[in-house]
Amino acid sequence: MNLTFSAYQARAHSTAVYPSRYWEYPFIGLAGEVGELCNQVKKIIRDDGGMDDPTQLTNSRRAKIQDEVGDVLWYVAEVCSSLGLSLEAVAAANLEKLAERARTNSIHGDNRR
């Protein structure tokens, strides 16, 4: 399936079931989902003995990580929707910013505009 950020954002928003007056809800949800994603990495260390090569993840662990990344993406889209931002525009602006940093050899460190 070929899916644009705009289409994803619209479809994600159509599944939102929280009261819209609570614009901060997706921010809180995003924090929780990032925590769940980090817990999967923690479990790689604790349960899987850690690993130097992430391509060696078990299919089960990879599926759990994919599920959590999907949840993070949903909340990122909802954060954008709650602020009236286009996920597509945010993604494009971020790539432009990173390309400029790469061009000026300043992609590392804390380089805020």
C-alpha cells in the first residue's frame, strides 16, 4: 500500500476517540507509547541478552517493536492534528532542516535554529 503522510494523518484522526477539547491528550499518549517502545529495547537487554546487531531480533520482538512504532506514529499524527499542523509539512521541513545541517557539516550535536 502506498500511503502519504496526509492520507495517514486523515485516517489516523478518523480513529481518534478522545474528547477533542482535550488537545493535550495526544501529547500524553505519545509519551506513554514512546515509553512502551523503549520497554521493548529494555527487554532486548534483559530477556534477549542484548545484541550488537538489531537485524538478529526475533520475529516476535520485531513485531512488538513495529506495533509500538505504529502507535508512536499514530500519536505523532494526532499531535499534528491537534495543533492544526500537516504531518506531511512537518516531515518535509524536518528533512530540509537535516539536509541543510548535513550540507554545513553540523548535523551532529545540539544545533537548534
